[in-house]
Amino acid sequence: MLLVLLVGLTMTVYAHDPATSTLFACWPTGDGALAHRVARVPRNLSPVLTRHVVAALTVLSDRLWLAYSETTVQQIDRQRVTAAATHPDTLPEPEDRIGTDDLVEVAAALGEVLSAAPGRVFREAVLAEVRAELVAVAAADRGDLTGRAAQAVVHPRPDAPPGQVAAAHTFLHADPLDPRPLLTGVEPNAAAVAVLPWLRAATRVAAQRTGHTADDVVALAEAITHEDLAVVRHVLAATPGLDDPTVVHYLLQEAVLAARGRMIVCCDAHGEPVGDGRRLVETVLDPREPGPGLVGGLVRGIQCCLRVWLDGVPPDAVSPLGLRERFVDELRIAVGAIR
């Protein structure tokens, strides 16, 4: 397997390497991406048909992970999808497929291309890839984010399962300054919900150490680090009446809709005027990677609170490593008091 870095990769993407006549699959993990070889491409399979196979596999993966994001995985008829890719000739003619599942349509399109491809080994390898993606999505839906299902960590879902939130709190208690376990082992919605009380506690710990208010800590952190902590400011300034899961849901929803070319226009004409009576509506998250962007941004806020906290420590204090541990201990105590 190869480890590569692709920004904005949100499903398994397939590619053909003509130099080695090989079909590759690549999927995100929250910390770079993994790639593996799917099959050798028959020499007498035309480049056009090969690209059709690549495109159909990629679209199928996109539809599967969209179902995961929208919590409709249990509605997928895995047997029918596999059958459509294996025996597309058993489906009705296109004009008679009214009401046919979109996934089945994509699988049938893939099957039609495969039926024209020479080589039984190649066809079976591609069909095995379809089954592997179906299994991965089903595993992620059950909360198993290991192996290929790890790509679920880049897909925000509408809810935050309690088990995932608890797992995120375990990672945070071990080290609230390290975002990697959260980015690679927990669904983004649940991870963000778990981080929020740790971030609020971090602002209070830093405020107590420096003698400033919690509201001033973020501004001080931006001044010290020369960073724009937009995600942190936005979350901490959220409507007080909203609970953490709702705040996270709204933030992720905005970014996901923006990625799909949609927008939410507020009834109070919120947004920057751009002329002709129109207003610019923005999301603080990168629509290409809303989940990792939110989780990473919140943990970065905790790290910056440490920088502010250090300003309140006497110059002759213990080593930086010891100070880090002292801050983390104070943070654990503060979070324990509110949970």
C-alpha cells in the first residue's frame, strides 16, 4: 500500500496508470490517503474503456459514501448493486428503469463496461473492489472505522453517536493537544462535539492563569500566534441557547451545503452586502474538508490557549515539557468539573 496526501479527497478515487497497465484505488484516512492496486489492466482493453471503468468505480464510491453521510446505508440493497455490476443484462432497458435505485444504475453502467472488457481476472478483480467498498461503507455505518472504513472520518454525519463522542473524550483525556487520534479515529461530528467543552475549559484555564477574561483569550491567542482562529471565534460566539451538538451540526451543514452548490439565506438578511440587494453568505469551514477542518480548528484553539497560558507563567518556571503537562492537568481538572 502507498501513503499519499490528497486535499479534498472524500471517497475512493480510482486511476489508471498506463505505464504499468494498472488500476489503482486511493481513499482518505484523515491523515493522508492510502492507495492499493486493484488489478492489472488487459493490454487489449482500450484506454477509453479503461477510463470508463475508472469513472464508474469512482462515481459508485461517491454515491456509497454520500449514503453514509446521509445515514441511509441500511437502505442500500448490496445484493442488487453487486448483481447489477455482475449481470447488467438482467436489468430492464434504460427507458423502462423507472424507480431504479441510483446506485443500481451506476453499478449497471460499470457492469456494461466490464462486459466489453477482455479477461475474466480483470472483471473479477473490479467486482471484488465493488464488494470491498460496499463492505467498508456498511462497517463505517456500524461504527467500525478500521481498515478501509477509516475514510468515514472525513464524512460529516447529521448526528454524533454517543459511542463515538465517548471515544473522542478518551483521546482528548490522553492528550487534548494532539488532534491526530481525533482526525483518524472518530467521526468528525462526534469529535467536534467532544472537543467543544475542552476548548471552553482551555479558555477558562488560560484566563485564570493570565488574569484576563475567557472572552479575551482568543484575541490574545491570535495576537501571540499571528493566526486567524476564525473557527474558534465562530464556535465560542455561537448563540448561547444552542447546545454543542446543534452548534456543530449547523457549522457542518453550512459547509456541506456549500460543497454541493447550495446556500442558506438567513431571514435576518445576514451576510456581507455585495450590491444589487444581494449578500455574501460564507462558511468558516473549507467545504472540501469540513469535518477535519472543524476538528483540527478546535484543537488548534486549545493549543493556542496553551500559548496564552504560558504568558502567565513566571520566567523561572520548570521546563517547557513540564509546563505543557501542567497545563494539560489543569485542563483535565476543568473539564472534569463540567462533565
